[in-house]
Amino acid sequence: MPEAPTDGWRTYDEFAAGIATYRLPDADLTGRDVTITLDDGEVLSLSFEDAEHVVCNGVEDPYDAVAVRGDVFFVNLPLTSVDGEALTVVYSTTSHRALAVRSVIGAEDVVPRVSQHFRSGVTDGGTPTGDVPGPSRDLIGKRNLYRYSPDHLYEHVYVSSERYAWQCLEGVQRGHGDMDLSTVWKFADGLYLFCFREFRIAVASVWLHDLGYALRTTGVFLGLTGDGRSEHSRAGGHVYPLGSVSYPDAQPV
């Protein structure tokens, strides 16, 4: 098993290698059309041409999709039409709820280097039902393990609505850990969007945790490689809850 170096921090492309080993299978959305109207009025018109290409508002880009549940799709556009950006959407074909995350690699003097913008929305084809996706405090105090491959095992502790702590237990980052910026949105019962933005390296991620019956997670990364190139990576794996705590007095932010 690879060991973490004692004299430096692993780059994004080093730790991301193989992190999609336990990801759920890709979904082929060929021939489907989905229109998502976001809460700020922007409309995303998605036409899936085949298993790898989608036209969004008239511009063709690659995509990958996962059916996280039978009616819930996690779709990522690792944009080639715009360098250093990604668009991730989650939508339900039954509730007609949706959310979108745009991840952008910023200027060199910006910390964290990769920013993210979150919006809720609705899809065409039916009347929206259920709660509007939005920020959630449900994960605060929870402690989970995430197994992405035989050589990727991480622990997460959700400490507030703005921060989470992580450490690598197995893999090239073994022994490394930090506390980074994070965002959690509830999409539906047991389904949570979890995103982080790292300080030490230029990388951010978008995950959809199914903490209900499936205990699976599906995600993507956007960041800069060791030689300065922007790169998109798929990820996914199994979730192993370790427990949770409740703060007795002052509540975290």
C-alpha cells in the first residue's frame, strides 16, 4: 500500500488516482431532455446526445451521470467549453426538485483557490413536491468513514455548517488531515449534497451522500494538478457511520 511522504503534501492528481474504484455505475441518459429553472432565474436546458456528451444551452460538453437512486440523478459536466470550471446538477424525476453547483478555479492569490456557487431549482415535466433543497445542519456532529477503493480510506467529522475535519487512514495521503471549508445541502430524505474547498491545495469537490438505506456516495473533483493543469476526476464509494455527538451548550456555527 502506498505511504504518504514525510516531507510534503500530496498533489490533487496523486491522491485522486483510483478514487472512483467503488463509484456507482455510470448512467446512460442518451435521448433525454431536461430543463432546470434555477432560483435566480437561470435556465439550464440539457439535451443528452449520447452516453458521454450533452448540449447545455446550445453548447456541447462532456458529462457523466449516476443514478444515485431510481429517480435521482447526479450529473457532472467537466466543462471543456470553459477552462477551469465544472457544473454539477442533481435532479429528481419524481419530486422535480433540482440543485446546481458551479465550481471555478480562481486566481492564484485567492484562498481557497476553487470557489463554488449553489442554487436550487425545479425541473420541467411536473409539479414540484417536497421541500426545496437548501442548507442543512443535519450532519453537524456526525463522524463517518468513506471507502473509495482498496487504497482510499478517509474519516470525516462534520464540525459546523462551514467546516469539516478529515484525515486519511489509508492511501497516499495517509497521516495527513486538515479542517477545510464545507457546505451541506439537504436534497431529500437521507440525501445530502456535501462540498468542500481545500486551503492547502487547489481542489474542491461535490458529493451526494446517500445516508439512507444505501450508504453510498457519488462525487467529482475539480482542481489543479502538480504541474498546474486543471483536471476533473470522478469519485465514489461506501459510507460507514461511526457515530455522532450532540453539542450540549454553545452550538457550532
